[in-house]
Amino acid sequence: MVLQASLKNCLQLSCILRTPKAGFRSTTSGSLIIQSTSNDVYQNLAVEDWIHDHMNLENRQVLFLWRNSPAVVIGRHQNPWQECNLRLLRQKNIKLARRRSGGGTVYHDLGNINLTFFTSRKKYERMENLKLVVKALKALRPQLDVHVTDRYDILLDRHYKISGTAAKLGRTTAYHHCTLLCNADKFVLSSVLKSPYKGIKSNATPSVPAAVKNLFEEDPSLTCELLLDAIAEEYATHHQTDHRITLINPADETVLPGINNKTKELQTWEWVYGKTPKFSVSTCFNMVYKDSVLDVKVDMDVKHGRIEVCNIDLPEQCLPPALCSELVKSITGSKFCPNETTMLAATLLRVCPQDDELQSRWNLLCENMIMLM
């Protein structure tokens, strides 16, 4: 497979992809294989959105190949507090992204391959796409025991999940994307995809846990580059197109007009967290202070990522009721977010009575509230 990144190739790609304001009217046909030069999850998801929104796929199929630096990607209708360990993501500086397709949560790093198959809606067929991936793996290593399930997963050795799948179906255009585990960090994967948050009730789409395995574990000679090359070649053969991968820069506005605005939108708090379906939190925690153990009950309703209703039930000897009421009043309407709650708590602390013991209990309550987020 030839990786082509010359100026001539970029100009050709620009002619294929560019869309006038009146709408995309490309007369090109056939199949195209493109690969992102970026490892940024937001840029790569933005390319998916751009192609889906702008490219004429009536007589064309596109395979988009991409890899990300460490990131957790949730489905369009999922709750990040239910799906992953947000505290650990912040500690490890792992990005959180929400894609526009449905499905479950996945962990990405450079040991994971992402494949997006674009077609017109009437030609959409994800089972055929997954069979193509399996065929490419078999051609590369015939001894591999891989097959597609009815849930559109790819299993290794009839048990281990190596590929999950999701899709977006538009009015005329559709895409199906899937992952492929080559040599991802399974320890980080299992750690970040384990939610520590308690008492959450939601109608958000839940992920289905599964045992996973890297293809590298089965055959240490396999690399992401080998896998990408084999899949691209199988795709080209299947669609009778040129065996070339065209490199694309997801920040290039000359090729993808408006792409940077799409990238920025995917990074906003309003998209990543604010699009979470309405949920409630009902939980209890113990505040240990000196020789006392104080029981605290918290109930919250969260809508669009903001605290809509909040009730904190705690013993009167813990904090003056008026002070607790100020906390409830302050965080109602605020983001369900540790940073915002920390700032609000610090502001209220400045008007708290100058009593060391009282302020210690106040800090302890706020720390426990923040731990819920």
C-alpha cells in the first residue's frame, strides 16, 4: 500500500472533498481511502462529521482510518459519570469526547485503530464492513480465530472482544465506525472505564462490559501499521479501487472548509457534558470528624449537565441550617462539575463564621460533595 502525501495528491483530495455554499455537488464516483495525520480525538471526530455533512456519497464509498492519543469516547446518548472514572481521566490527562453516533463507551490510545466506513444510507451495511475487516485479518494472519457476532462485535478466540461498533444514519448519508485493539494499554482501559460514582439513576444508554484482548497478545508481530495496511488493501480490492491511502490534515480549512469550528464544538463543556440525558443522584456518605461519624444524604436532579434540584440532609450539629441552605442555593443551577463546585464552596467559605471547627466541617462537606462529581 502506498502512502501518498504530495502536494498534487492534496490538491486532488481538495477537489474531491471541497463543497460550495450551495451544497456538495461532486460528480466523482468510486471509493476513497483516507488517513488522518492527527492523533487528536476531537479533530478526527470532526472529520467524520464533516464528511457525513458535506460529501456526496451517492456514488462513492469512503474509508477513513484514524488513531488517537489516550481518550475515552462516549456515545451520543450516554452519561459520562456512569461510563467512566472522570477523576482518573483528569489525573492522567486523558481526554473525554462525545461522538455523534450511538453505542457504548470505548477507550482509545495509539494501540487502537479506528475505522469509519461512509456510504449513502441505502448502501449502508455494517455487517459487510466487519466481514471485510475479518477477511483482512485472515489474509494477514490465517491462524487468527476471529469472527463477527450478531451484536456487530469482532471476537478473538470466540471470547475476547477486539472490536466494538457504532453508527450514524443521516437522511441520505450514513457511516459505521469500529475500533480494533492491536496493542492498547489494557490496564488503563479497564481503570478508566470503571465508574466510581454511586447512586446515579438515568435512562442513558449503558455500555455492555466485555472481556477484551489485543491482537498483539495473540501475535506479537502484528502492529497497527500492518493492520491498517491490510484493511486498506482489502477495502480497495473489494471496491475495485486504487490501492492508495491519502493522508489528510484535519485542521486544513482549504480541504475541509469549516472543520475547525466543528472541532471546537466537540470540545465544549456543553457538548461533552451538557448533552448528557437527564439523571438523578441519590446517595449517602459518612463525614468523619474528630470522634464523630455524621451521616449525610444527598439528592440531586441534573439536566443538561447542570444541577436542577439539590437537597442535602445532615445533622443540625454538623452545620447551621442557614449555611447548608446557602450551599444548596448556590450550587442549584450550576454545572455538575468539581471545578465549579469548588469555586462556589470557596466563595461561601469567605462568609462563613470565623470558627475553625465550623470551617473544618464545612470543608469536609464540600469535599464529599465534590467527590460525587
